[in-house]
Amino acid sequence: MDQTPANLLDKQSAHAPGTNDPAAALEGFLEERRSSLIYAQLCHIETEPRLARMFEQLGAAAEEQATFWEQRLRELGAAVPEKVTIGRRAGIVLWLARRMGVGAVRGLLTVLKVRGLVVYSTLASSGHAPVTHVSQIGARHKVGGGNLRAAVFGVNDGLVSNASLIFGMAGAAVSSETLLLVGVAGLLAGAFSMAAGEYVSVRSQREVFEYQIGLERAELEEYPQAEAQELAIIYEAKGVPPAEARRLADTLIADPERALDTLAREELGLNPDELGSPWGASLASFVAFAVGASIPLVPFLVMERSGGFGAAVVSAGVALFAVGALLSLFTGRSAWWSGARMLAIGAAAGIATYAIGSLFGETGI
């Protein structure tokens, strides 16, 4: 059963470090030592001095936490690995970071337990000012219009893909029955594909953050001051004066639940309120795609082949223009310009598939 976003922070990780469990202590040691090695490379990859310094400080903090777990392993009489490597996956991600920039691969770095990456989102968005006061700890930032935007793109995908499919088959001069069957098949195949892809995407994202939040909860219980130090480093990288950054972090640690909420937001870049249900996202994608795909199909259900094709072209054109105009709400461009551009793109796709269909129809392939 999927958890609601409100309960996401309460999830316990099965892999969270335990106080007297040698296996869990070993995992904690390996996680922190790998993190320190990754931070050491990131501080050389990052060209912005302030952010490079953040990675250097986070690396030092991770090394301190690795030392904590090393001592715990020795107390428990467990062996301490002599050598720890970052692993192949981390090596690939760092290779990409060197060529594309750290900000471009921050989603991949989050999975590797790299903290502070939310700073890149803050710097890239003029609408998000840095935290500058204690009252902003744990503030909930919402991104308006995200669901509407996804719905509009879903409708557009269904419209363009199924219209192109139908026009291509019409160009091949297939029978009305075949054309209708192909249109329905295209609608269902595309809608189910979108739904499945969205479910996997959202479910995978939630699993990543559930695991990361489980680690944050355990680390907060084991060494709260070290977590406060990490948070202060991130606030400082955002432009908060060092003394104020430390005061913010210390105030935060006084309330563990509030601390976990803010660590999730500031270290992981996660807003639990914006993680939707995988099933809800899947259903929404299915419906949005199906609505768009049905627009060029409906005329063939109520009209003869000759009239249906013309009506399908007109309805698809009107819908394309409307979708483009609606997208102007997110881009800030002229509704007329956005609508005309979307119409031109859809028309090019429709003409191309019709021409290809005609070619195959004439050759009998």
C-alpha cells in the first residue's frame, strides 16, 4: 500500500544504522566513508568556489561520521574494512558530473547520499530566495501548476501520436474498419504505456526518498550535532552568514520531527507534500493521454470515412492550437504564438505520416 506524502517522513528504513547491530554499523561506516570520498571529488569538479567549499565541508563532516561508525565497529568487536571505494555507479555519475556539471546530475547524486544539492535548485530559480531567518526553517514551498502542466502535456502527447497514426493509416487508404481499429489500438497502447511509465517513475522516486529519509532519521538519532553541522554548511552555501546559519541549525535540532522535515527539504531537496501517489499519477496519465488520443478518433465513430477524415483533421488542428495556447500560461509567451507553433508542429507530423502512409499504400508494402 502506498503511503501518503504526509506520512512519508514517518517511514522507517530497513537499512537504517542501528546502535548495537554490527551489520548496520558497518553499513553506516561504508555509507559515510563513500560519501567523504565522493565529496572530495565534487569539491574539485565544482567551479563555483562557494559550492566547492560546501562540498569540502560536507566531506569533512562525513569523515567524522565515518570515524564514529568505525569506533562503534571496534567496540562491537567487528572488523573494519581497510579500503573503501566509491563503487562503479558513483564513478559513472562523477564522470558525468565532470562533463555536464554537478547541477545537471544532482538527481543521480542524491541517490549516492550527496547532500546540499538543493542549493542548485535555489540558484537556478529566481523565485526562491535563500533562507535568511529562523522562521523559515521547515517552510513548505509549493510549485504551482505542476499537475495542470503534466495533464496538458499528456493530452498533447495523446493527440499528436494518435493523430499521426490515424493520418498515416488514412494515407495508406485502409478501410474505415481498419482505420477505426488502429485508432482505438493506438489510444489504448499509448495510454497504458504512459500509465505504466508514470507509475514506475513515481514509485521509484518515492522509494529513493523513503530510503534516504530513513537514513536521515537514524543519523539524526545517532549524532544530531553532526546533522546540525551539515545543515549549517548548506545554509551558509545559500548565502546565510555563518553565525546565523549555525543558529538556524541549532534551533532546528531542538525539535527532532521538525528537524527531519527540514533535513529532507534542505539536504535532499525533497518536499514530501509534492510526492503524489503512484496509482494517482498513473491514472492521471492514462486519462490525459486517452483524452488527447480520442480527439482525432471520435469523428470516425460518428461519421463516414470521407467526412470523418476531414473532421478529424479539423478537430486535431483546433485541439493542437488550444493546447499550445494553454501552454503559454507556463511559458509566458503569446497565446496566439504558442498555439500557432503547436499547430505547425502537429501539422508537420500529420503531413509526414500521411505522406509515408501514402507511399507504403501505393507500393503495396
